[in-house]
Amino acid sequence: MQDRPDIAELLEAVAAFLREQVVPATEGQVAFHARVAANTLDIARREVQLGPTAQASELARLLALLGPGAPADLAEANRLLCTRIATGELDAATPGLIDHLRQTTRDKLAIDQPGYAAGTKKKED
């Protein structure tokens, strides 16, 4: 474990440098790629900050949905979920499935597109 600045702070500092120094000093393709790089660093920072909790919550929900014997690996559990949905073993009537899918989507949006996620409201069913 490192002292400050931590990885999130480092990513934020580089993104700010690109936005505040590089983009205004360049134009065209270089400015565009600097903005893309800054946005990529922002996504990486949010992944570092939010990803572990989101993945742990997703796995816990998957294990509850899939039941005993479900794989403890997130990717494998998601593959099994997809298989069970494709075969009709799980569907929209399965308790917890829709809530799981919605929460997983919200968590992914919070990392990838937080402005979009913040603009969405949970619809009550």
C-alpha cells in the first residue's frame, strides 16, 4: 500500500493535466485524443474506486439467484446466469432477477457514464 497520492488521485491529476493544459494548447486530432485520454483515465479512476464493491455486490446477488453450487467466480456466474436465461430456467418472473439486472446496470453506468446514471430514475414497478 502506498501513501498519498493514491492511484485514484494520480489518475485524477493526469486527467486534469490533459484537460487543463494539453487540450487548450492543442487543436484538432491531438486535442480530441487528449480529451479521450482524460475520459479514459476518469473511467479507470472510477473503476478503482467503485469497481471492487460493485463486483462483490454483483457476485453476492448472482450467488443468491443461482443457488447452491453456483460458481464463486464472477465471470463464470454471469455465464451461468446467461445460460439459465437463454434456456428459460430463469425469466422476468424469477424473484430478484430484474432487480439484479437493474442494479448491475446502475453500478456499471456509475463507472462508465456517471452522468447518464445520475440522470436515470428508478421506476417503481
